[in-house]
Amino acid sequence: MKLLKGLFEDAPLATRREITPKLGLALTVLLAIVWLIPFLWMVVATLRPASDGINTMAELIPSAKPTLDNIRDAWEIGDFPRYFLNTTFICTGILLVQFVTITLAGFAFARLAFSGKTLIFYLFLMQLMLVPVLLIVPNLRLVAQLGLYDTLTGVMMPFFASAFGTFLMRQAFEAIPTELEDAALIDGAGLLQRIRHIYVPLSLPSFSAFAIISVTSHWNDFLWPLMVINSPDKRPLTVGLSVFTATAEGTQAWGTIAAGTLMVIAPLLITFLIFQKRFISSFVTSGIK
Amino acid sequence: MLFSRRLMLGLAMAGALAFPALAEGPTEIDLFFPVPVDGKLARDMGTLIKEFNETHSDIKATAVYTGSYDDTLIKTRAAIKAGKPPAAVIMSANFLLDMQIENELTNLDSLIAADGVTKEQFLGQFFPALQGNAVINRSVYGVPFHNSTPLLYINADQAKEAGLDPNKPPQTWAELTDWAKKLTKREGDKVTRWGIAIPCAYDYCGWMMESLTMSNGGRYYNEEFGGEVYYDTPSMLGALTWWNDLVAKHKVHAPGATPGPAVSTSFISGNAAMMMLSTGSLTYVRDNAKFAYKVAFIPRNVRNAVPIGGASLIIPAGLEADKQKAAWRLIKWMTSPEKSAWWSRATGYFAPNMAAYKTPDMIDFLNKNPDAKTAVEQLDVAKPWFATYKTVPVRKTLEDEVMLVLNGKKQPKEALAAAQKAADELLKPYNAETSLKLP
């Protein structure tokens, strides 16, 4: 209601009578509902007892006798706390190394002068065009040769450098006035000091935008961890979850799947709700819309 | 002195050499397994392997979950190429030929011979219908582990209500069409209950097409040679046209390509009165159906015939000898009558080992659940499952086209011609190396 009030009464005089913002709002609400329906279904299905029968499975109306059985089943089938830990470890590990590599590489492409810079940069960008599936066998062979088969480090390894991240940081660093760097140079700051004290603090929105993209994509990655990991105790969430979503012969326990999915997305969802404002503003200021 | 000093020294040396081998502990092996039905079976697989480890102290096997049948093939291949082959894999039975062509499989003949049995004796334990996908060029490459055939599931309550006798299920396509018409319920133009549901999603779609084509007197591929598929043939055209007629002409089958889980869900919920699905879904149906149901053979147009499905145990190529031996012991244990009977009861797949049906637990079980017999009986008319060079892409060329037909975007004739063309293209390199390589 506050939203409506803001639109109709507190809006600037010039836009108060306009139709466009109202249409925009209506569209947003509509999109939000469309987005919310599968989510609601998942919550409802999670709490629905199996005794309600499969007929009611598609309904959005919650069961009269909600149960936690599905959550218990899903919890027992998979070692979820460990999967959480593994996924978190993979995502943060990748991100921390990426921060170092994309900062240095982005800086090199933005500010350093070296021969063949443009060519190398384009070669770098070409990596974005490759479908990751193509690289599975060569990457796996390399990971095995390094003795990292069936290790979490092996899962993280191919993503330590990021073409997208380098590109993003290059754009961010180029937008920073060189005068700032010159001033630091006069004060006697070395190369790394300049990066640390001038470029990094001024590019924080780009870093957080990249962090979101990196974490969500690796959180959701399935095929690569499936290839590298053998030991059940090293599975990330996606592989653990697929134990009960993938079927070969055409049957599915929807309640358990819903419960498992809910458990998998919960941490990301909660993080998003807590840092909502931050997330959105980082995308706005870094220019990704 | 009875023992010379030299002999003593020699013994000590021999002891020192032999000892580290013993001190190394059990041979560690990995078994890759896809999930055939649902998550509970992942737990059952854990139970099975735990029991194996407890009864075999010198081997430590780990069950590694590897996704769908297609994912399992990708993971196994990647692991072999990376030099880290698993010791054993539960592999979709129709991938064996392709893997053998690529030299990715261990020939099991010498392991069988080392046990002092002949190939015939070894294979004689299993239903004859399963051997086509396990034996390549007269060598054994796989051991059948859990297998299936497609079945016709009928909602008996709805059949009675429509004036049909569920104890006399439809035996021909004409009867099936007739049943489906009588079982479909409409309110105006809207269908409230479909007469029949047949799944069409990757993997399933090709299997159903093979089943229908075989019931129509045809073949899907050359069973003797990996370079030929028979998509653009009258028998397959008839099969696809009949399937499409159920959708477009009689309107008793929901339009579009329906994945397996959606088919079983609509059958269980009463929204589809009949379905064609694997016997691997039987346990699920038994546990969830709130009505009387019947299972029957897939009806024929020309003859009764179905492909087998399911998976075999294989040993990838390039494994160390001790791991190979440990894997072989695991495979023999898993396919023994007791274990394969236990797994069959848990999943609904039938046990490939014929002796499994003579174990007391199984006799008991079949008395209580006579529906579990149908798939076994249907084995008499079962034939091998589609297998060529590059099985998965070749299968997908047909599946993509069948999906277009069921979605009303293409006619059967042109779809099959397109599928044949695409498949021939994929098979070209193999044919160039084999059937077209002339002296």
C-alpha cells in the first residue's frame, strides 16, 4: 500500500497524472506473481503429506495437514550439511582466487602498455564464446595429471581465471581518472599499492556485481562437479540433489524433490533477502542491467 | 644347521617384499551408478555396496552416483580419457557397442575363462534376450544387471467403468485404439481424461519408437553391425503414423512430447487411463496407485516384440590388474541370484539372472505381486536394444523429429526422412572405416 501511495500521492507533481509509471508498476507486480508461483508451489508441495495423493500435487492450496516428512526424507537421502559446506567452499574458493586474477589482469589490460595488448585481449574475450561442455575432457585430463581428480580444488581450478571478470574490471578501471593514480605515483606508491588503494576501493560495485554472477553460476553448476567428484562426501549440492531428481524410467517423488530443492536454494535466497539493496545498487552502478 | 644363512636371508627378503603388498590394505574400487528410479534407490545401492564390503574384507568398493544414463556415459568416458577409469559401471545396455567400437571396454572373456567356466555356461545364467546387448562379435563385454521391457499399464477401475474387461487387455493396435477412444473423457472440446499416454523425452522416446516399430514387424537398426539405422522404412512410418493418429486424428493422446515422469504422474492421478512405460516403474505404480491396475504386453500390429532396456555392468579399459579382478568379483556378486532378486524387488526391474526366480523370497514375492511376472513373460518376444556407433547422437536425430511430429509441426513421412539423413551423416565415418572401406 505504501507503494501505491508513493505512486499516486507522493510522486512528483509532473508524473502524478501520468499513466506510464502505473503501467510499469502493474507489469512489475505481474512479473513478481509469475515468478512467485513456482516458488509457492515448491513450499506447498514440500509440506504436503504423501497421503494427499498425487492428484493434489499440482494444487497451490496448502494441505490441511502439513507435514515435515518430505524434508526429513530429503534430509536422510542426502548428506545436505556436507553438500552445503562443499558448495560454499567451492564458491568462496573460486571467488577469492578470481578476485586476485581479475584485478591484476583487468588492470594490465586497462592501464599497462605492452605489445600485442589488443590482440591478447580479444583472444581472452574469445574464451567467452566457448561452450564449457567442450572443455570437459581436456580440463579433466589436466586436473587428473595435476593429481586433483576427485578433489574440491579440481572442481575450482578451471574457473580461477575469468574472462568475463577481467573484462568487467578492465571497464571499471578504465573509468577511473588517471589523475588519481598520478597523485599516488607522486606520493611514491608502487604498482600494487596503487591498485590496492586507488583502483580496488573505487571499483567495489563492479566487484560485488561479479561476485554475485560468479557465486550463482558456480552454485548451480552440475556437469563439471559431476565429472570431477567421485567420493560421496565431496559432492556439491547440485550433484547431491540430482540423486532424486534425475530418473531414467519415468517416476518421480515430487514432494521429496520440492523439499530438496527448497533446501538447496534456501541459503542463496536468504542471502539475497538480507543484502537485497546492496545487490541491486551494485548492478545499477556497475552498469549491468 | 638345517637352514643356511643364505636361505634365511632369502626368506627374510622375500618376506620384506611380500609384506608391503599385504600391508597396503584392501583394493579400493569405484562403481559408477546412475539412478534408475528415484532417490530411495540411491540408498538401496548404498546398502548393497556396504554389504559387499562387509563380506569382502580385501576390497573396498565405493558407489559413485553419476546422474542419468546419458550423464553416466559422459562421466565414464571423461574419466577414461583422463586416465582415471572407474573399476565398474552400471551402463545403459545399449551403450556397450559404441564403447566397444571406441576401445573403451574390457573384454571379459579371459576373466570368465579364469573362473573355469565357458562363455556359454556364464551367459547361460541370464535370459537369452539380454545377450544381444552384452555380447559383441562373440566376446562378452557386459553382464546384465537390471533390465526392463516396456509394458502397457491399465487403470482397471476406469476400464470397468467404460464397459471394458481389464482381464482381457488389448492385444492389437486396433483394440488399443478402440480402448483409448472409449476411455477418453471429454467435456465439450476439452479432454478431462486421456485414453493413453506414451512418453517421449530423450532416451525414452527412442525406446518407445523402437518398441512400436518392432510390434509393427520392423527393425530399428542393424543388430549385427553398428553403422545402419532403419528410420525411413514402412514399418517405422506405420509406427509413427499410428502414434501421431492417436494424437491428431483420434485425439485420445495428449499432444506434444510428454516426459516419463509426467506420464506416470497422470496415470497415477487418473488423468490417463492407460500408459506405456517401463517395468522399471512398476514398484512406483504399485506403491502409489489408489486404484486397481493391470499390466499387459505391448500390443502388436504385426507381431509381438519389444526391445529390452535397463543396464549392464561393464569394466572400462585401461584398469590395473588387481582392480580389474576386484571389479570382476563385485560384478559376479551383484549379479548373483540372491542380490539380483533383491534389487529386482526394490526397483521393479526384472532380475536378469534366471535363478533369481527360484529363490524362496522371489517366489513369495511373485505370489503376492503377480504383475511382476508380465515383463519376465514378455522376455520371450524381447530383442536387443538400439545400439550403433555414436548411439546417443544417432538416437537423438530420431527423437528430435518424433517430438516435432507429436507437436504437430511435421508429418511422419518427412520427419523420418530427415532423421534418416541426419543419422546417416553421423554414421558416415564409421561406415567409411568399415563397410565402405573396400580393398
